[in-house]
Amino acid sequence: MGLLQKDGDVGMIVSSGSFTSDAKATALNSHVHIEMIDFERFNNLWQEFYPKLSDEDKNRLPLRPVYFLAPQE
């Protein structure tokens, strides 16, 4: 949070899991804007916006879907 000194600065924290209630409270009570993106939100944003990126932008962030076979029920 100490790096976010200018008006309009936004901090972004991305987690491959989720955030504790303490982490969420700290971000909410911060004097600066901290955007928290957990795995579920990242996945939703990726599915919605990644296909809309230009090829040049996709080359900067080359993400590929990974599929898993579900066991038969």
C-alpha cells in the first residue's frame, strides 16, 4: 500500500485461491484502492475478456485453457 501514493493509483492483488477475512478487511479499510482478485473472479474475467484481446495483447499474456476429464458418474 505504501507504493500507491498518487491520486488514481490502484493496487491489485491476485490469488490462486481466496482471501482471508483479515486480508479483505485490510483492503476495504485502506486509504488507497486495493482490488482483490481471487481464483474464481480471475477465471470469470479471463473467460469473458481474454477472447476479446488483440493478438498482440494475447502474445504479451499467453494464456491457454487446460481441460480435465471428469470421472463418469
